[in-house]
Amino acid sequence: MEVKDSNGNILSDGDNVVLIKSLKVKGTSTTLKQGTMVKKIRLTDNEEEVDCKVNGTSIVLKTCFLKKA
């Protein structure tokens, strides 16, 4: 299974990525700003999603909103 970011670069466990769009987090009042660096992503069973921690909160992000740093 190949997991690719918005630019087509292949992602792997432990990569650092940057958000290319501001995203609202469901269930909270927080918004992740465009340009936020996300470190040490973990791949999931779904090739369109990655698991990560942002500001101490574990969330799942879609790869179409990420680019490899």
C-alpha cells in the first residue's frame, strides 16, 4: 500500500508533514492553521488517512490536506 500526500510524494511512518489548508477539528472548538508542522505521523489501514498528534491531541488527518516537509 502506497500512501501519498497532496503532491504525490510517498509518505512513511515517522515522516513530518505540513498542513496545506486550515482545518476545523470535529468535536472541539479548535482550528488547525495552514502551515502547521505535524511530526512523526503513523500510517493507518486506510491509504487516505494518517494518525498523528497535534498539540498533544491524537487525531486522524486526510492525506489530501498534507504535504511532505
